[in-house]
Amino acid sequence: MNAPENTRSWPWFLAWAAVGAGGATALLTVLTIGVYVGLLTLAALALLGRTPRSHPGIPGVFAGGGLLPLVIAWLNRGGPGNVCDAHGCTEEWSPWPWLAVGAVLIVAGTTIWVRWGRNSPTGPSRN
């Protein structure tokens, strides 16, 4: 019994998701560590791009790009406004826009990946 393409290409999906997460991190932290993260992400992009077996997982870039907005939403879960704890008070953003962007990217990337697997003209992948 052949496994569906989705079950065979999920490691590639996760690898591409790491590239997406690295790209989002590089973009949102460009003034601090973004340059270094960007260089590592470009190296991973070059390696994955040269591996044709990894191409079914490309939609993972969108899903990975949604991880950092979810982290930012979690870190600002007490916002918006001033939030005080034992360490002092800080100004936090509203978590809702970050949550929405992260959720949309993850759902979109995963949906595209699943649909690509179902609509593959060659049938199930043998990667």
C-alpha cells in the first residue's frame, strides 16, 4: 500500500518551514541578528533549492513564516497597553493582528501543501 504524498514529503515541508521561519526572523530582526539569520537562511534555501526531491515541501515556507508572528502574539498576550508584573511595567502591543497573520500563514501553507499532494499528476511521491 502506497502512502499518500503528504506523509512522505512532510520532512521536506518542515525543512522549508524552517527556511520560512528563518526568513521571517531575519526580516523582523534586521537591526539586530537579522543579517546573520538571513545568511543561514539563504544557505538553507540554496541547499533545498538544489534538491528536487524537496520541492513538494515548498509551501512550508508560508507555514514557517507564520511561526514568528505566533511567538510575538504569545509574548504580547497581556496587551495592548501597559502590563505590570513582578519585574516592572512594560508597554505591550495587541496580540490579535500577530495571531491573525501567523494563523493565516500556517493554514495557507499547510492547505497548499495538502492540495499539491492530492493533485499531483504523477501520483504518490516515492521520495
